[in-house]
Amino acid sequence: MQDFLKHTLSGEKPYPSAGENDQLRWQWLDEGILELTPHQPTRQAIVISAGIHGNETAPVEILNQLVTLLLQGEKMLVPRLLVILGNPAALRANKRYLRCDLNRLFGGRWQQYEDCPEARRAWRLEQALETFWQAGNNVEIGWHLDLHTAIRGSYHPRFGVLPLNERAWPEAFMQWLTAAGLEALVFHRAPGGTFTHYSCEHFGASSCTLELGKAQPFGENDLTQFSEAKQALASLLFGEALPAGKHAPRRYRVSQQITRTSNAFQLHMDTDTLNFTAFPQGTLLAEDGDTRYYVKQAREYVLFPNPNVAPGLRAGLLLVEDNAHNDVLG
Ligand SMILES: O=C(O)CCC(=O)N[C@@H](CCC(=O)O)C(=O)O
Ligand SMILES: [Zn+2]
């Protein structure tokens, strides 16, 4: 197989569906799911996913460029690698999703939804992660990087969102996130139906949703904006030197979730409000019938505000700064 993305978009099974070169063996497991195994033994098992939302195409292109180098035998592969293009049908349609948001369905939540393409895909992707991580012997490094782009512009154009985790995040993982050029890290404090929450909770993976810029259709991405993240991914996969991160990312914690529960939901924000816009205490940010969402702390920052989500889903997050960490950064 020459081009994993092309095959995925064509909807056809590649022939042959497995092969090898001087560096690795590869196996196409299912639509948008490819496993690459280095010839030398390794204790690193890494999952890199992109296209969980079908309109977030730049990370898909970047990931495919790296995978192409590996398939052509031009680069050595250090870890066992599972590459996932999350929602191929939505990628073909250039839509975030066809029937329901795939990144809300993991951890078995797909069972609560009517049968739809995303519910089936969430189940399939859960199985793929389970098989991949269970196959590894003595996995020392189990990472999952889920690559996205955001709907809105942002005061921090590149940032990471980390799922709730009872364990401490490994130092090497945090260093890698800095090297990837992320300007901010957001720490969830509650469970969720995201792919990264699933991999962290069920397999103890060090997982992060990387938001690498603004969502654009295929062919309209300026991939130079993604060069630091691409370089950091190349280091991880090919064993090349990790680029020095310029600045440690600022840290934020989720303080509140705004949830749309009804058709009466109203978001009191301009449509061009950027991610990480700060609001002072007392500001009314959203209302939904009798429920009102106010800024409760001296200053809270908004992330992913979106009034158009399906009822029951997150319509935005509010964040506070982790001052203990950020004061050291200055
Ligand atoms: O820009 C937006 O409103 C959404 C961008 C996006 O898809 N973000 C992820 C974040 C996942 C997480 O919380 O880890 C999502 O909403 O699924
Ligand atoms: Zn996304």
C-alpha cells in the first residue's frame, strides 16, 4: 500500500492488506486502521489517531505524510504503532460527523445511542485499541495522541486537552507535549466520552487530544503551521532528536461544563469569540430554561463554545488557570 489516506477515502480494502519492508511489517486491519510493527523488539506501543471529526483534515494529512515515509521504508520505526483515521465516512463528507459526534461515544456510551455509523465506529475503535495494547509484552510506554483542529480561532492556537487521570502524567510525556509546540494544556476533571478518556481510563495510556489549529477542508490547510507538531511526531516514531520546546505550556483546569439540554439553550457570546477568551466573575454566559451559567471565579476562560450541539451534549467548557504552575512560568 502506497497511500493509507487515499485507500481510506476510496473506501476500498487494499490488496495486499499486509506487507513488509526493511524496517517494519504493516497490516491493514480495517477501514482507517493500520498497524505497523518494527522488526526490532520494543516496549513502546503508540496510538496516533486523526479524523475522529471528519472536517478536521490537517492532522490527517500530516499523519499520512509520516505513515507514507514508513510504508516506503524511508524511515525506521521505533514503537509499535497503531494509526487510526477515526471517521472515514465523515472525512469523505467533510463533516464533523454524519449522525452523532464520535468523540462523545467512547467508553461504551455508543450503546446508549440508536444504531448509527458513529456508534458502530466507536465500538470498532474500542476493539482495535484493546487488541493493540493487549498484544504488547511489557509495554513501558503506552501513549495515545488524538489529533484535532478546533472550530474557532484561539488565543492559544495550539493546545492539548488531557483527560481525567488518577495517576501522575509521566515526565517524558509532558516533555513531548512541550516539544510539540503546544502553548497551553487543559486538564479535564471529570470523565467524558472522548477517545483519549477511553484510552487513559481503560488501558492506563498517557493520552492527549491535540488541538493543532483551525478546521479547514482538505486542500485548504497551511501545513507549515503544523511543523512543530509534525517534527515532534517524527521524533517519536523515527527515533529522531526531540525539538526543544520554546516555552512550557500554560496550564488550565476545567471549572465548569456548559451543557445544552433543550431547544431553549442560548449562548451569550459573539460567534467570533476566540477560545481562551477571559470573562470576569458574574458574567452570564449561557442559559437553558431555568439553568443559568455564570462565571463563578474571579476570571474564567471559555473553550469550545458551540450552541449548535445536540441536546445533552457539551456546549462549552469554562477554565481556570493553574496559578501554582503558571506563576513559575511568569
Ligand atoms: O472547536 C470545537 O468546538 C471542538 C474541537 C474538538 O473537536 N475538540 C475535542 C476535544 C476533546 C476533549 O475534550 O478532549 C472534542 O470536542 O471532541
Ligand atoms: Zn475535533
